Amino acid sequence: GYNALKFLVDLVQVHKVAQEPVIIGGWPGQWGMMAAGEVAMMHDGPWFKGILEGMDAPMEDIEIALKPKGVQEASVVGGEDLVIFTQSKHPDEAWKVMEYMTSKEFQLGMSEVGQIPALKVAGEDPSVKGDPFWGVFIQQLETARARPVHPNYSEMDEIIHRHLDAALAGVEGVQEALDAMAAEINELLSA
């Protein structure tokens, strides 16, 4: 809500903690800048570990922290979906692949390739939860909320990003950006 966006806008506009333009999806070269020690902090997901390691970043100098929380704490989760299409010619084989991909063994391997296991029992495994890098992301999942499932979600996401970017750039005020987001998304939902 308002307080969360105001906090982010103040970080950029008042406290000048980020270079401009600040873009919700990141800025070009952000990982290279982090690897080179030119960026003090950034908000990202667990996938960045493998990217930074591939750039020979000094991982021992990088620490992971939980997101700041206010009245209501939340983070986003999603993007890992497995489906079997009704017209599949090999549904039994597809199911076996899905069973394997959702096994604890496979999910533990996900952390080795830069992803949080999607299976809760794998995320609670000491090799993941006890790791200083993965443990913070696993803890953050306690407040995670799934993205909305809607056929027009990508359009909603674009609306949100456009107005967040405008607020962070100081082009729109916090309330103005939130009101515009709500109006445009409500219009999309009513269509």
C-alpha cells in the first residue's frame, strides 16, 4: 500500500540510495555493478547467486537480508508451473516427469542451480534452510503471496510497473500512482 511505496520513493528521492532512473525490473548492468562492488545493495531473488558467482563476484562480501517489514509483511512467489495438456499424446510419461520434478531429491538440486526449492520439505532440509544464503530466502517465503492467476495478469503487471517506475522517478506522487494503478486495473478487470 501507500506506506510501502512511500518508503521506496523516499529511499530514491529523499535519501538518494539508488542511481536514477530506478526501474522496477532492474537497471542494465546491475549484476556487473554488484559484482564489481559499485552497488551497495539491491533487491533481487535467489537466482542472482549463480549469476554473481559466474562473474567471479566476492560472494564472501555479499550478505542477504530479509525485506524490511511494516504493518503487513509480504513478498511475491510464483512462476514455477507444471501442466499436462489435455491433448498430450503421452500424459503418463508427462506425469512421471512431474512426479520426479516435484520429488525432494530433484528439488534439493534446484538450490545447486540457483533456485529455491518449490517443495516445502526440500526447503526445510538443513542443507538449504541452514545455508546462510538460502536460509534468508526460505525464511522470506513465510510471508510470500502468489501472483494473481488471471488471463490478463501480464497487462496488470505492466500497469503496476509503469506506475511504480513513475513514482520512483518522481513523475507521479505516491497516491497518484496507486490511484492510477487501481483505476487501470479495475478497468481491465471489468472488460
